[in-house]
Amino acid sequence: MASALLAGAAAGLAEGCGLSGPPVYLLDFSVYKPPEALRVEVEKARRDAESWSMYSGFASDFVGKVFDRSGISPTATFLPAAIHPSIAEEPRYGVPEAMEEARAVMGGAVADLLQKTGTRPCDIDILITNCSIFCP
């Protein structure tokens, strides 16, 4: 209660002192939809990854914990091709693979948004993205 009151007071003070900027509106948004070929079932991905040379008991435990605790859907999860156990003979974690994924994810979402709204790229002043590929 006290923190909500304090936050409200701070917002009111900022507004009263002219510290607030112009209103910002979200006109639309888009979410990347990966190709169906990148869909994995968690249990199958675990089994397939066991063929990787870097796979060990520790890695198996770690991957299991990541899948179990991260909220990843057991049947509707998508992995990039570079670390997809059914596609990659060995996982690839380099900057080129991260750039490829970033281009696909951000480019796909932006292209979908432009198409959906009929907006031209030159009409956009600022684009805010969130991508954890380089800093998971």
C-alpha cells in the first residue's frame, strides 16, 4: 500500500513539474512465428541431443532443469536450427548463428508488422526490440 502511494506521489510530482514527456501509444505489435520445422517435443529433443559429442551427464541434468523450470511447452517449443537436436549434428553457439537467429526473429516480426499494418519502413521513427540471443 505504501509503495503504491509513493509511486503515485512520484508520478504526480513528475507530472506537476512538467517532467513527463508526450504520450506514447502502442499502435500494434507482432510476434515472430518460427517455421514448423523448428518445433520440438521436449522429450524427443532430450533424447536426440544425447548423440552430441559434448553431451554428458551434467549437460543432461542441466538441459533437463532448463526445460523443466523455464516454462517451455513440452509440445509447442521451437529451437533455432543451430541448436535443434533433430537438425544440427552438433550444436553451434557462435556469433554467426546468433546473428542468423536475430535476423530471422526480428526481421520476421518486423516484416509481419509492416504487412499487417500497411506501414512503410520509412514511416517508422523508432523501433524497440527485445532479443536475448546475445545475452540470455
